[in-house]
Amino acid sequence: MKKLLNTVYVTTEGAALKKDGEALVAEIEGAERARVPMHMLSSVVTFGPILISPALIGACAERGIAMALLARNGRFQARIEGPVTGNVLLRRAQYARAGTGAEIVRSIVLGKVSNQRAVIRRALRDYGDEMKTGTRTTLETVTDRLAQILRRVQLRDATVDEMRGSEGEAANLYFGAFDHLIRSPDPELRWTARSRRPPRDAMNALLSFLYTLLTHDCRSACEAVGLDPAVGFLHRDRPGRPSLALDLMEELRAPLADRLALSLVNRRQLRAGDFKAQDGGAVLLTDEGRKTVLTTWQERKKEERLHPFLQEKAPFGLVPFLQAQLLARHLRGDLEAYPPWFWS
């Protein structure tokens, strides 16, 4: 089992990162604030203007530690990594299947829709008795319709475009009911609709931030097993888009990111004051709100769940790597099909 290594998140504007021996050192105004042995690192993620020494960049590249540079709002800016590794034969197999991978698309969509349905079913199980009759009925109706979509996707004659349409229909149903899952008393944290660039309300800002973190982990997982993160199956190729990383993320959005977002607001770890509106209409997390999310994200990644295919427990943080590994085994011909990750 691959060891779950640490990701260092640097959020303080003007912080400086440097290499000291075999450790990464973070300084603020010349004072050392953190020191992490490099052998314990898998990646470094910075937000906003952070100084990074050339020596640290070189050391991370040499050790396979990826560095992701994000804007203060979490928008991806750049990624620094060492030489591309991986089996050229695996990548050739990936490229050959990219245009004809209907079975892979089916697995991804089944995993995504099933996990969206599981999130709603979990809410009904935990809080159904406390819900108003109309709310409970709405959520039960959505779970039934998602079950119908799952049966439709399982049909072997469904084309890739039809499965993409089913995935979009499921997303509309799921997010259409998302506000019923929110139990926060703050009206500013209610849900209306999905908005991305930029997020127009607090919940969209929180989801976008978590999706950025999850994309980084899925991209690292693809690269770790030798897959090309830019060539996907469900997501069409587009310059600059990590389509395969986004494919892997689809199965994990609901149980890892959406559930965490709901937990943070429903347990009142995040309140309306943890978000701020910009002049252009965008809404962002405050510095303190972002730190709360990052701390909770790291803790959530340590939680263990039984992998339904491997039948062994693994921390959430390793699930992207395990799924990338299973996809690689399928592309090499070692597995008859790609097994999606189902959350329960």
C-alpha cells in the first residue's frame, strides 16, 4: 500500500519557503514557522504571493514532490514538477482508448451518480425524521430519479454522448436538491445554483475551493502511476485542462468534497463571517475560513474506508491513487473493467 504522505498548504501572504538540509522550511518575516522533512512530503500547495527558493524547487523536482501555485481565491496558476515519469506503453494504451473508452466512461458515471445518491440517502437516514414532509419527499424523489439514471447508464448500448447527457441530468437533479441538505442557520449559506467562475455565493466558494484541492490530488495520482492527466475519457480534451484528473475526481466529488462542505456548515465550523464578497460579485473564503477548510480536509483524508473492489481499508487520501492504479491496470489488460469507487 502506498504511504499517505503530507501535503503542505501555505496560505500566509509573503511567506517564504526554502530548503534547509533535507527539510522544507517556511518563514514569515524572517522567523521560522514550520519545518517538514522532505521525505514526508508528497506535494506543496501555495496560495497567493509566496516566495519559493530555487534550491527548494530543484529539490522538490528531484524527489518527485509536485508544487502547485494557486491564486488567493484558489484558482490554479501553475504547477512545478520534475521529469515526466511513467511507462510509455501505458500511455500509448491510454491514448488508444481515449476516443473509444465507453466502458470506462460508464464506470465513471456510475460511480459519480451512485455517490451523489448516497450523499442524499445518508442525509435522509441521519435527519429524515427532523425534515419537513415536503423536504423529505423532494429528496426521496431525487434518489428515485437518480436510480433510474443509474439503470439507464448500465445499458450496454448507451453511447458516450448519451452517458454524458445522463451525467449532466444527474448533476442538475443533485444540485437542485442541494439546499435541502444544508442545516446552517445562516441565510448567507443557503444554496441557489452552481456558479463557478467566479463563485457568486458562500457555498459555491466553498465547493470550488474543495474541488481545486481534489483536482490537485487526482492529478498527482495520475502522474504517480504513469498516466497522462491531460487525456481523459468522460471529459473531452481541451488545452490546459487535466481531463483525466477531472474524470477520476467525478467519483469522489460527492463523498469527499460535497460531504465535507456540508459537514463544515452544518456543524457550524464555518459561518457567514468566514466568507467575503468582492467588488466584482465573487465570494471568497477569508484567510481564517480557508485555514479551517484546509485543516479539516487534511483530517478527512486520514479517515479510513473499505475499498469496495480491493476489499481492504484505505484512507480517503489514498483513494485517488488507488483508482488511478486500477485504471492503469485496466488499460494494460490486467483487469477486464475499470472498477469505480462506491461510497456508502
